[in-house]
Amino acid sequence: MSEIFTLSEWDSTDPLELSDIAVDFLKEEVNDGVKKIKVDFQREGQVILRSTSYVGTIALPDGPTIEIRPKAAGSNLINLLRYAKDPELSLIKEESQLVEGKPIIDPIALLYLEELKKVITHGIRKTYRWKSSSEAFLKGQLNVQRQIRKQPFDKTDFECDYEVLTYDNTENQSILCASMILSSLTTLSEVESELRHFGKLLRKRVTLRNVRPYEVQGITLNRLNEYYSTILSLSATVLRNIFIGELESGEQESYSLLIDMNRIFEQVVERAVKSAFPINEGWKVKTQENTQNLLEGKPEVTLRPDVVLERNDNTVVVADAKWKTPKNKPQNLDIYQIVSYQLAEDALGILVYPDSENSVKNQYYVKTTEDLKITQLPVGRHFETYDEWKDMLTEHVRREFRP
């Protein structure tokens, strides 16, 4: 087994001896246009790896394995993922907590397995899709161009396009792809066994292929397939943040699974605000909502706070979530950003950070609009049950966000 280096977010390794293949893997496959992990070269030919806001596992070709663990979340990563993706998931076993020495992939795989069981129990869904084939009898629509190109005049086959009702659709292909990836990476033998079992069931009717994240995002949900919502969200998370060579192999020489904690924290804050201020009490919560422009001219400048809270069609709070642990005071850029949202909406502004050992100044006074508050959401706090932890987040947001 290769050597394992453990980092937290925004941390760095000692100088390492890495092969050119490993360095290329980090640059081209892991980062792939996004700085998920930074590579600094030293004069002696060694490299220092620097983590960012992405957490997860990188198994390098020729070793070692890099584990990047969440800082502010502590061992509560599984709760953050559950809450960000679907707060109503059933209770997960205690061993799913992220503990020292346990790979981050394990709780993700366990979370995925729970939701997969729910979908399988409900029943995997058939959908119509277009099929093109040569048929002895005309079926559906005749594809004239293909008929002329492929069928000589002495042949009697027809080039047809028609719809078939099938399990082999993008929804089920996404589930199968993510299941096979997680089954090959988890170290939990029972989880691996169950994921492979369900994978075999799916492969009787579904094609195993590398599904791209944009394909999952393009799936339209309606009342007939809305029970797929959570499993597709989790599948997109896995597929968006994974690099893996061959799905069929049982063991992977190199892979990476890195999750952006910035986006997870934004989703946690969004859900907590919706829970604290329900629509049946007259509130309206908008997320990633474009605000009006403060500047005239071209090109237009778009302002997009993470959360906008309205009452009686009036904006009362604008909020931005920042997955950072600032020392004693927020960064100037964070302040400028939230104040610009306030000026656009003339509302109370709230900067939301994760709780940490560093307390942050609680309130500022903005001269031309409402006050600016700073709050630290205690996502790393431990409770006996997930429901208690979830209720604590709701109460904290209800108290801090009420205008």
C-alpha cells in the first residue's frame, strides 16, 4: 500500500519526491483547468503540494496517496453532505462519521448507497428514447438520408428512427456509473459488496459508460421521476469531482475524488435559511438571485448573492456564504462584496462563515443602508443525532437572520 499524506484545507506538505507521471496527473487530470491542489516546484527537484478548499482523496500514479480533510467541518463532513443534498435522508450509521485515518470516500459511498437503496426499492424508471436501426419492415420514421447512404436499391431493409421504452437512459446510466466508481474506491467491504450487487442488477438493463456531469445536469425532473432528485445530485457530485481511469477494473492505480467545500457550504446555508423561514409563514427565499445593477453602462455588472430573504415582496436580508476561517476579522473583499449587494437591495447584509476557534467581529454599520452582520454557522458542532444537529442549524439561522 502506498504512503498516505494527510492535509487539511489550505495546508501544505513537506517537499516530496514525485515522478513526472504523478505531477502530470495532478496538473492535467486532477486540476483540469481548476486549481484544486497547487504544485510548487523546489530547486532540488522536489515539489510541495498545497491544498485549497477542495477535500477528498488523490491516489497518485507511483504513489503516494493524498488525503485532504475538512478543517471547519471536523468529522461532520457526512452531515454537511447529507444536509446539502437532501435533509430528509434516513439516519446513517454512526460509523459513517469521518474519523482520523478513515478515507473521505467511505462516508460518501455510504451516503450514496443509502439513497441508491431508496431508488431501487421505489423502482428504476423507464423512459422513451430515440433508436436508429435497420428494419425489415418500416417502423416509426424513415430516415431518408441514411436510407440513400446505407441501403442499395436492391435491398429491402428500412433505415428507421423510432422511440423505445427502455431502462437504458441517462438517469440510470448516471447511477450505474457513480455506483461502480464508489464501489471500486471504498474501503468498507459491506458497502463495496452492496454497491457491486446493485451495479450487477442495473447492468442487466443499463449500459455502463463514462457519464459526463453536464449530462446529469441536463436531466429534467418532473412528478414521475422526482424521487431521482437526490441520487442524481449525489451522482453529479461524484462525477463532477472524480477522475478515474477504467470503470471495469476492481482496483484503481490512480484516481482523485475532490469536493469543493465552498459549494457544499453554500447549499447548507441555503437549506438552513429555507428551513428557518418557511414559505407558509409569508417568507420567500431566493438563491443565487441576480440583483439590480448599481452601475449604468456596458458591459453590465451582475450581482448574485447566495441568499435573498423576502417578506411581502420586499427584500429584507441579503447573505453570502464563505467557507473560510478568518482570523478575528473578515477579509476586505468579502466586506466589499456583501456591501454591494446591500446597496443594490437596501437590506440587512449577513456574511456567513463556518464556526472556528477564531471569533469574528459581529457587526458593522454601513452609512447609506442597513447594518452588516457577521455570523459563524457551527457546522462542526457534535450532537447525538443528525436531527439534533440539523435543528441546531435552523435555530441558529432563525436567530441570526431575523431582520
